Amino acid sequence: MTEQSKGTVQSVERAIDLLYCFTLNEYELSLADFVNKTGLNRTTVFRLLNSLKDKGMISRNQHNGLYRLGLPLIGMGQIVSETIDVRQEALPVLKQLSKETGETVSLNIIQANRRVCVEKSDGSEDIRQFVRLGYPYPLVRGASGKALFAFCEEEFIEEEISTWERENQKVIDRDTYYKELETIRKNRLAISKNDRVFGAYSISAPIFNNTYTLVAGISLSGMSIKLTEELELKYGELIRNAALTISKKMGYSLTGNTGEGGD
């Protein structure tokens, strides 16, 4: 296929391919590195690198001859990160997952030490979970909160547990609870049944941005009586994939009776 029929410019595509050669572990590359990674000939790579260097997209270390990304890319990245709306990016994913499962799917964030639903797609089942937008739910109980809580600072976690204990006149076994949070961090997935709300279940996964910072969580919730082991495995995989899809949209890369608000 020719450049004209594709509607693209080959030299631009090749220059972008050179930029994609950089990673966090390989932030400085030699001319030979670019040749090996792209398969382009040395002369072509040299000309493309000079063009990118003239525009400030890369710089060359005069001492060792290695190339690295240029400073203007910092500003460009800042523009992208500050203008991405997680609600906007997540909504199509919420709708698709709700349509596929028939269950309520919600997007949650941490706000004022509480878990708050900022977007949702209601399920189609006759009996389904009711999730209130903007209502402050606790982080300590339920998978929707724990999927966020697990990635918080330990000092904050301990403070919130102690507050919850005082407000509810109950004691949480620290060893068991912290082990659960560790499992959530490891699996990127939280599952609860009859935890915060009796009769409800929730399966939730965290969402990260380009700086690997937690920005939100996605939850699928319904009536616990319907959640078989088979569905739990299926929904767990679906919600984890949905979280990864939204995370990638946020710039993340790889190199988890009717109640209110899910469980």
C-alpha cells in the first residue's frame, strides 16, 4: 500500500517510531539501538534523529553521544494529562459492561475521605443495585471502596479504619484486613458479598493514569444471591479488563434486598 492510499506520510511515521523506542528503563539510546529496534537502515535513522533534534523532540548528550527525549515533550504530556476527563473516558466502557452483564456498573473516586460515585450505567435486571451519584460511601467496607482504599497510604488507611470503628462501635481485625488489602493490590481486584450491604455483591478494580497514580475505580454490582462461582470468575476478568482499558485511556501503560451504592 502506498503512502497516498494510506493517507499517511511514511517519514513522519518512522520518526514517531523512533520516539516510541524510549522507555523508562531505556531513556538514553544510541544510533545502533534505534536501528535494532526499528529495523530501519542507519542512514535513515540518522537523518530522522537530526530532524527530531532540530525540532527539540530529542536531545543528544555530547559526552556519550546518546539520545534522549526533549524537554518540549514534558509540556505536551502535561497538556494531555490535565485535559483527560476520567468520566468521559470511562462512560463508554461502563455502558458496554452494563449491557453485557445486565448489572449496574459505576465509576468511583476518593473525595473527602469517602468513596463517591461520579458516573454510572444502570443494569437492566428487574432487581438490581441502586447506586446514588455523588453520595459519600465509606472506603473501609465493600469492594467498591476497598479497590481504592488498598492503594492509599498506610497512615490514611489506619486513620480511616479507626474512624470507622468509632462510628460503628465495631473492631476490625488488622492482620486479616491488611492481608485482604495486600491481595487486592496484588490482583488489582476486590470482591465482596454481603460486606457493606446485606444481599449485595460488588466486583471492583482500580484505574491508574500515566504517572501510575490511582485516579478512580470501576465497580460491577448486583444481588449477591445471583453471583455464582462461575459468574464471579467471569465478572472479575471483565471488570479487570475494563479498568485496564480506562487506565490506558488515561495514559497508563504496562512495561482489579436492594442496597445502595453496590457493596
